[in-house]
Amino acid sequence: MIVGVGIDVVDVARFGEALQRTPALAERVFTAAERGLPLASLAARFAAKEALAKSLGAPRGLSWHDAEVHREDSGRPVLRVTGSVAARAAELGVASLHVSLSHDAGIASAVVVAEAAAPPRPPAGEGAP
């Protein structure tokens, strides 16, 4: 069962200008592991964190560092959540998070789907119309 969906789009050049204008922004938004990535990848990760917040209802108090985008050996991106983000996901009954990232033509984008475990099925003959 889908709990929430979030999407975000980032202009890569504009995001790069923001990082140059406010050097502390990178430390505030990205974990140490993320900060060494190329600009387009950073913009996509920023979009993923924004999309994740939207999929969880965009509550106040989520920490940027409590969400991190990793890549599996296959290259597939995955979200790892801890702290405030994990607590909000648990509050909503989220069992899994799905993320898709893209960057092309100066734009980075991300979509996040927050999914709860499927409700248990009633035994055969019970609860069926």
C-alpha cells in the first residue's frame, strides 16, 4: 500500500551557485560520504531528500543527514534513513522506500515512493464479500 509519493526537480547550475554562495550548505545537507560526489549527483541527491520529505508529508524537524542516498553494486539507488526520518517513516507505517534519480540537460530529478506493508489478508472465507 502506498503511503506517499514525492517528486522534486533541481536546476543543476543554480544549485551549484547556491553551494558556492553558501559553503556551509553542503555540510548542512549532505553526509560526508555524499559531499565528494560531482555536482549533478549532489543535485539529484538533494532532489531525492526533498522528494523523500514530501512522500512523508513534509513534516518539520526532519534532519538532512538522517537520509542518505547509496548505490547498490548494480548501480540502483537506495535510501538509507535514520533518526528523525526513520521515526517519521515508522509513524506512517512505511516498510520500504523506492527512489529513482535522473540528471540530464542541466536538470536533476528524483521520485520517492513510501510504501507500507500490505495489510494482512483475511483467511479464505473470512471477510470476503
